[in-house]
Amino acid sequence: MMNVQFESLRSLFYMNGHGIYVWVVLIIFLMVIIGLFLFYKIKINNFKKENNEIN
């Protein structure tokens, strides 16, 4: 049987007063991961374009 850790959605967001820190860190983490993904995707595409122009 599934064991639910939080009594309500509100308690999930509040987390006994620590929720704001948890959610801020999660948002920053996701922004960094998405930013790195996009940055390197652009770098790889630019590298491919440069190599296709040379060949």
C-alpha cells in the first residue's frame, strides 16, 4: 500500500517552514540545468555548422 508523507498539498509546499528554501533551491537547480543544456546545445550546433563550412 502507498504511504503518503504529507497530509495535504499545503503541507507539501510549507514543509514545516522549510518549504520556501526547498522550492527556491529546486527552481535554481532546474534553471541551471536547463541553461546548461541550452548553452551546450547551441555550442554543439555552432560547432557542427563550422565543420560543415570547412568540409
